[in-house]
Amino acid sequence: MSVGLNHYLFLAAVLFVLGLYAVITKKNAVTVLMGIELILNAANINFVAFSRYTDTDMDGQVFAIFVIVTAAAAAAVALAIVLNLYERLKSINLDEADSLSG
Amino acid sequence: MITSAILILLLPLVAFIIQIFVGKRLPRKGDWVSTGAMFAALALSVGIFIDAVAQYEPNNVLATATWDWINFGPVHVTFGFLIDNLTAFMLVVVTLVSSLVHLYSIGYMHGDPRYNRYFAYLSLFSFSMLGLVLVDNLFGIYIFWELVGLSSYLLIGFWFEKDSAANASKKAFITNRVGDVGMFAGIMILFSITGTFSFNEVFAAVADGHVGGTLLTVAGILLFFGAIGKSAQFPLHVWLPDAMEGPTPVSALIHAATMVAAGVYMVGRTFVLYTPDALLFIAYIGTITAFIAATIAIVQMDIKRVLAYSTISQLGYMMVGLGTGGYTAGLFHLTTHAFFKALLFLGSGSVIHAVHTQEMDEMGGLRKKMPITFWTFLIATLSISGVFPLSGFWSKDAILASALGFGMTHPAHMPIFVVLLLSAGVTAFYMFRIVFLTFTGEPRDKKKYDHAHESPLTMTIPLVVLAVLSVGTIWWGWVEHMLVKPELASYGSHVASAVEHAAEEHGVAHSAHTIAMFSSVVVATLGILLSAVVYFWRKISADAWAEKLKPIHTFLWNKYYFDELYAATIIRVTLFKSRLFAAFDLKIIDGIVNGTGRLTAAFSRLQGSIDLRGVDGAVNFVARFVGYLGSQLRGLQTGNIQAYIMMALFAVVLLFVFQQF
Amino acid sequence: MPVLSANHAVINALSILPTFSETLTNVLFMVLGAVIITGLAALLALVSVYLERKVSAHMQDRLGPMEVNTEIPILKNIGHGWAQTLADAFKLLLKEDIVPAAADKKLHLLAPFIVFAATLAAFAVLPFGRNLIPSDLNVGVFYLIAISSFVVVGIILAGWASNNKWSLLGAMRSAAQIVSFEIPASVSVLVVIMAVGSLNLGEIVEFQEGGIHRWLIWRFFPFNLLAFFIFFVASLAELNRAPFDLPEAESEIIAGFHTEYSGMKFAMFFLAEYANMFLVGVIISTLFLGGWSSPFGSFLNSAPFQVFWVFVKSFAIIFVHMWLRWTLPRVRVDQLMYTSWKVLTPFAFVSMLGVGLWMILIQ
Amino acid sequence: MQDIMFYMFAALTIASAGVMVFSRSVIYSAVGLLFTFFGVAGIYVLLAADFVAVAQVMIYVGGILVLLLFGVMLSQRVTGVNMRTETLQTVPAAIVAVGVLFILFRVISKTEWLVKAKTTFEPTTAKLGTLLMTDYLIPFEIVSVLLLGALIGAAFIARKG
């Protein structure tokens, strides 16, 4: 069976789930961020794949570019927050940032 | 021609940028940058004007240029310049007065600690005003309209160390905003119907009848609200007298010659948009303004305030001119007024510069000390009083003729003319009151009199130039040809209006002209004579009459109690509303919150008591169960975001499973 | 890349056997191309190293390597120690590979490969002649900027994996420096892209064909000249070369990120550095100096000469790099950052604005 | 050929993503991420999105990954290879992840996509540029402002410490 849209979607699904797993399980804030990047990449693969395999001109690629750029902004802000967290807690483990605990 | 228009616009802007950033470090603090830029703009404007005269045609459009500005989906906004006879005329007026005021300011503002900033603001103002004149669309006008408002705010509050100046600037800005809201609404009404801001397209839509009826009347009146604010018309005129806290050259440029005339210009520019009903509204507002301001001016003692009220009154005249169909008359008066009123302000500035006071009580007899100032001031006074053959005579006469013609066709509206005529007499009276109190008689403050001296050359040259321009016997003829009223759209029969435009009927116009001319001269002479009797020969004591007419005097002295009225109504209501909301927040919202808190507390107490009873052994099992559940739920609230994510996803999975099987 | 131009539908239509053979040819072509590029890069790096030694020696009034030679008859007469770098390269390859005990062995090994691979990957799009572009990408310039960012990751990994303070400091300095200078460099590249209206390197060169006066460096005077200078200075910094060689400042942090490297792995860093120099030379000559096109218009502009011109221009740039290195002292860290953020970046934007306005006004 | 390339890149992507997720060292995760990004870029190339592919490499590798590495180095004891990240709630997470994967696979395979593959490929850059400046102008401007805001905000937060 030659490669078609579904293959790309499956690939994206696997990436998405891996990212999700990283986000849920990792204690280290930076690793969690990496997981988020994986999720965004998975979404991007979907965008580009749909733009290639359906009749939607190039809108998917435009969205992919927007996602990439927004991810850059998010990463910058998130890392600034991580550095701040480190200043306060001397640790970037997310389970220690639980001042909202009930 | 578009190139020179862009240059005219850019020169003051560049001067502003240079001044605001590096002005302090330039030699002479950079006053020559702004002044030079203005004179260059003047030269270019004169060039455009000469072109306009050379290629003369009524309503000739000399040049246009349009660029795409905002362009998404169906919304398509362009930006551009429009140069026609009116623009060419206004360009010369603005650049001429502005460059003379720049020159004058070099002497007047000498030694001020924020000298360069003053010139920067002046340049900013000139840029905005020229932009206002040049743009070809309503949106552009609105933008520059706000920019002039901003520079006016900055300049009124230029000496912001004084509380009065700071307050005056705020008052001017806020009052203007009130009018601008209306103007914006008017623009948006037109835009929502026609889908364009461009004058030509909107006018075309009106001419085709796409827009009309009551909606157009409303839009016109709303647009005029902007002019009410900016041109200090009743009932938003209260800011202009207070604006005299700014430097006097600023008063001359902004609050007499150009910015306040922007409202008149705007009405003139959009003249074809106004339905007969809207024009009638404009005419009545103008009449009321002209009369109220003139009467207030009689009793004021501060020389600049008198001039301010006189400005308001003259702006009212212009509005009447436009409102009664005298398009040419209104815009002509704008021009002549710009010159003689700028001259009056600059003259008063010269006096203030010499005696360091604005109270006419402390002046007197300055004629000998300041001959140039006196003679130029006298010329301007004669002009504003409407004495033949000075420029004010021609323009005011044209407006009176227009009003009379209107009244003759529609006798119900005759009071407009009568009130205007009366105000003309009052104008002559209070203007000569200034002259007599300031320049003749015995000096009332000897020390200040001895100290006084004629102003330096940079200040007197503008006076002389403006005086020459105020004489202008030859004015009327060709102005009439330059500024021809645009073709009025046929408003369709469905517009219920009793008003027709009188000035178009030649027979009436001619007889009206003759009558108006004679009556205005008579009234002006009466006013001057009365003034001379009271203040020059002192046959009648002003103080005694003030005592006799105490109630009227107090009423006028307090400016019809407008400020008090606003304080008692609008401001009071606003404050009351704010207090009401604060109380609402404090009592009701906080009450709800506190009530919830108390309820929760009560609920907790209840739970506590149940717990207690459980411990007592009554319902042991239930208590333990509740405790267990509580601790379990507490465990879920970890504060750890990852746990939350997982729970949410778990719910998603469960949902899917339930849905599928 | 063949992949890009491959037509999905056509391939599907073919039967299995031709598909396989085509695949095989494609793979063979790719492997061959990769081998050629690698060989070329290594060769150019060797030549550059040799040049550096000789240039520095002559600048310091000495001779440099003179002795090493071979017994092969013709080559023997060249002299001037031409085989010195070759010998050094063999020496490096044969040396023992020392890995510090506390180092992270896998990453320690991976880092030089990333750096070297990124450099080689960049070679894939360099235009050596009108029909001599290994892979004529539509987004060539963009690809070059993108692929060079791999180097940073390799350097950081190298510094961290060595588990050595100097290495790590050097790596952080290097990364910060490269990232900072990437901005003015990219913006000045944008200037060229705006002027040409294409990201394709071949089209950029074709835009400049027809003699020296059509080179982009003279266009939009002086904005493109400004962009050229900015790109040149930024490229010096991105190469970690003097006067911006802080990551390898011997007196402060020994040798920076490759302090703990020796033998083969060190050779890879070393080769990558000099291959990068050549890379920058080609990029500058392509973007600003007309690339393969002859300075005399159509005269001397045939295919072999095109390669010749690329090499001449690139080595001229490399010579200036060396000249600067042996003339200028090293700047301080704060001066370095000042140069990037407060001098080069604003001027790069000025240049971009200037060209943009120019183009709008002319239209 | 195309298919083989796809499987190669997919394998690279998933394997390195696996390294990223399951490795205990933060740095190894970062390396895994590097190759994931590279693999995804390859996938884009296969999807005829050359500009997006290069943008992916430039922004993710050159920007975000370097930023992440800096973040790691500035917020841990720098020297000492021991740069571990611990994990929590692995078992429930694994269950949930498998569940989500199951859902996604089911949805993907059950849906009838309106597939209409394009057979001709033209250069994408110019078209993307045109789209960004016309149909997507407002998102483009908003993203620009967002980026500027993020830049200033990040610098401010990080500086205050």
C-alpha cells in the first residue's frame, strides 16, 4: 500500500501521544516544554498533510508557519518563566511548584 | 503639484521630529528649523495658489492623488490628497498666519526654558492643520482633527506648572472629545451606507440619492457636532476662553486664526452633505453663539478673554453664513477673520509683553509708548467692527446679506438677521472698548506704564504684514469667484423641508445686499460712538451703569453661568453615577461575596456539627465515610498541573469509550 | 533534491521492477554526490589550513612550513612544504582518541558528527556554475541559514558532553555569539533577497550576471554595500574567528568547546571550521560579488571559468578573513555583544529599510 | 522511492521522539528532539512543503532547541553529567496515552477523508508570501505583535529574576 494521507495522520498521532506522555509524566519543566513542542509538531504534520492531500490550496502550510512562529514565542516566554521558577524554588521540578495544592 | 503638497505636509513634520529629538542641541535651540520650514511651506503654498488663480475655474479640482491604505475583504479604505480652490485658499491662510506666528514667537518666547519644545509643538500643529486641509476623505480629516486637538492641548498646557493652564488644557481636550464623538458617529453613518470615506464618492452617493432623508440630516448634524466642539460653538464654547492660558502667539494661531476655523472649513468642505434641515440647525447654533459670546465680551476685563469671546462670536457668524446658504460668505469671513483676529491677538500679546499683565484695568495710554502696536491694532479693530473699506466690512456684510436674504424668503427665520445685526453693533462696541481702555486715557498703573516699551522687530513685522492683509479693499471681488458654492444635491421630494436657499435667487440677494450693507454700517457706527462716549470722552460712567443693571451685569460677568451649569448638571451627574456604581460594588457585590462566605462558613459549621456527632458515636460509619471521601477528593487537588491534564484526558478516553460501546 | 521533483503519481504508475531500479539509481546518485561533496569539502579545508599557515607566516615575516614534501617526481618540485597539512591530517587520524573519564561518551562522539554533517549539508546547495549546483533548491538561501543552526547545537553538545568547565563556557560563549550574530547576518541576507526577489541561489547569481557593475554590492548604493559589510563582520563572528574568537580564547578558556577533543574527532571540528570558512566565502561571493559570473560580462564566462571565478572570489574572501585574524586583537565579550545588538543589527535594518523604500519609490 | 523515504523519516521521527520521551537525561531528550525536528522537516519535504521544512529547521533547531538547551544549562548544576529528570504517574499516564492513541487511530481509520491529491507541485515560497500578505494579513500582523510582545515579556521576566 503506497503512502497516503492516513500514513501521515498515523505518524502525527504517534508523535502527539508521545508528546502527551512526556507532558504528563516528566517532572522537569524543560522536558515538559519539549513534550509540548512534540505535540505542536504533530499538529503541524496534520496541517501540512491536509494541505497536500485535500483541495485546500496552501492554507495548511500557512497555518503550519503560524504554529511554528507562535511556538517560538511560547518557548521564549516559557523558558523565561522556568528561569524565574528556578530563582524562586532552586528547582525546576514541576511537582514542587504546587502552591495551589488543595 | 502633489509633490509640493506632500512637501508642504512633510516640512513641518520633519521640523517637529528634529525639534523634539535634537532641538535642544541646535544653535538658537533650533527656532530657525521650524520657522524656516514654515516659510518654505508658505512659498510652496503660494505657488499652488498662483496655479489655482492661473487655471481659474469655479470649483476647479487642481490635483488629486490616492493611495490604498487599508485593504482587507470588502473594506477598502484609501488615503489621498485633494487640491481645489478651497484647499489652495486655506493652504495660504494657514501657512501665512503660521509662519508669521513662528516669527513673532521668536521674540515673544525668548528665554523660555522649553523654547525648543514650544517650536516643536507649533510645527506639529502646522503639520496637523495642513493635513486637515489637504486630505481627501472623512477618515483623514478625523485623524488630523484629533491631531490638531492634541497639539492644541499640548500648547494650552505649555506652562503646565500653572494649575490654571493644566486645567484649561484638560478642559479643552475633554470638551472637544464630546463633539468628536458626534462627528465620529456621523462619519460612521456615512461610511456604513456608502462604504467609503472619500469625499468625492460620498458626495456622489448623495447626489445619486443613495443617501438622503432623515438619516442624512442626522449624519450632517452629527458631523456638525465636531465643528461645535472645535469651533467653540454654543453649547461647547466654554473651553476657548480658558484656552487663553496658553502663550499668546498660540492663541493667535490656534485659537483664533486656524484651528477653531477648522470646524468652519470642515462644514464648508462637506457642504453638499447638509440637508436644509441640517443647515437650519447650523444657522441657529451660529446665531445663538454669536449673540451670547458678544454680550459676554462686553463686561470681561481680561484683554485676551475679550478677544476669545469675540472669536467665538465671529465663528458663530461664519456658521450662520454657511447655514443660511452663504457658502462663499462664511469661508470668506474665515479668511479675513484669520488675518485680523491673528493681528488682534498678536497685538494684545505685544501689549502683554510690554506691561506683563492681561487686565485692562492696569493699562491705559499706551498709544505713545507703542505706536506700531497701536496703529495695527486699530486697523484690526476697525476691520472686525465692519468699517468700510476694511476686509471685515466685506465679509461680515456678505454674511449679513446672506442671513437677510434667507430671512426675506422665509420670514419666520428673520430673527437670525436681527440678532446678527445687533451682535455686530455689540462687536463694534466691545472692540473699541479694548482700544480705548488699553491705548488711550491716563495710565492707570504708573509703574507698569513706565516700564512699557515697543516690542522687538520680530514681533512688529508680523503685525505690520497682518495689518496690510486686513486692509484689503480688493478682496471681495475675486474671492467670490474663487470660492463658488458647490452644486447642491437634489434632495428629493420626500425630504420634508420648508427651507429653500435664498442666496440663489438673484433679485432677493441684491436687495438684501444693499440693505445689509447700510444697516451694518449704521450699527457699527452706533457701536463705536457709544463706546467712545463711555470709554473715551467718559460722558457716561460704565461703573454706574453696571451698578444700575446689576443683575444683567452679574449674569454676563459669570458668562451666562455655563461653567456652573455644567458643573451642576453633567459633572454632578457623572460623579453621582460613579458614586452610585461604587456603592453598588461595595454594598451589593461585596454583599453577595460576603453572603456566600458566610453561607459557606455556616455550612462548614453544620458539617462540623455532623462530624462532632459522628465522633460522639451516633453515626460513626457515615462520619468515617465522609472523612474518607473528603481526603480522597483532597488528593485530587494536588496543585500539580500534570495530574490535572491526565485527569482531563482520562475523562476524554472514558467519554469516547462510552460513546462507542 | 530528486525527492522534491519526483512525481508521486508517475511513480505509483510504474511497476515494481523499474521502481526498484530507479530507486537504486537515485540512491547511487545521492551517495555519489555526497561522496564528492565530502571529498571537496575536506580538500578545500586542507588547502585553507595550509593557506592560513603560509599567510600568517608571511605576515609575521617568517616562512611557515617548508620541509614536508614527497618523493613523487612532479610533486616534489612544488616544495614550500605543501604536504604539511596532509601529513598533519594523517597524524590526527592516526592519533589515539582520548575521551575524559567523566565525559558523556555517546554525546562526546555525536557532537563532532553533527557539526561536520551540518557543514557538509550546507555544501549541497552551493552554486559553482550555472549547471553546477549540486541541489538547486527554491529556498536555497533560507536553507543555508537554517542548516547552519545545526552547528550551534553540535557545539553546545560538545561543550556539555566534555564535562569540563572551560569546554562548557566556550560552548555557551560560542552559541550566544552565533545566535546573536545570526540576526544581522540574516537581515542583511534579506536585503539581497528583497533586491533579487528570489530565494534561489542560482537566480541570485543570474540577477548579477553581465559584469562587475551589476554585482549586488554596488546596487542600491550604499545600502547593499552596508549589508555586505554587516554580513562580512557577522560571518567572522559566526565562524568564531578573530577578532571574535572568544569561544576559543586560549588565555581564558584553553581551547573552548573542543578542549577535550583529540584525534579524529578533533580533526572533524577542525575540518568543519575551515570548510565553513570556504562556505562563507562562497556565500558572500554568491550574494554580493556575482557568484560564478565573470566580472567582465560575457568574456571568460564559460562553464570552467565559472568554477574558476567562484574559487577566486571565495579565496579572496578567505584571504581577508586571515588577514584580519593576524592583524586585529580579540574583542571583549561586552564589546562583542555591543557590536551585534547595537551596531550591526540596527544598521542591518537601516539597510533593509533603505532598499525597501528605494524599490517602492522606483516603482 | 517516495514510500521508502517516508518510512525512513517516520522511523527516524518516532524513534528519536521515543528517545526524547523515555530518556532520563534532559540533554539526551534534547538530542532526541533535535532528530525529531529533523525527521519532521523531512516529512514536510515529502509533503512538497519545502518552505515550511526549512522554516521548521531554522526556527525549531536554530531557535527553540538552542533556547531549550540554554534553559537547561542555566537552571541546573551545569557541570556533572548527572542531569536527570524524574517521572511521576507513569502507569496511569501510559494507560491514558494508549487510550488517546487508540481513539486517534480509530478516528483516522474510520473517517472518510475527502482526499484529492495534487499531482503537480510548484514552488511554494512565492505563493505562501502572497497568502500571508493577502488572505492572512491580519493573522500575520497579530502574530508579529505577539512575537514582539513575547520578546519583550520574556526579556522582562527573565531579567527580573
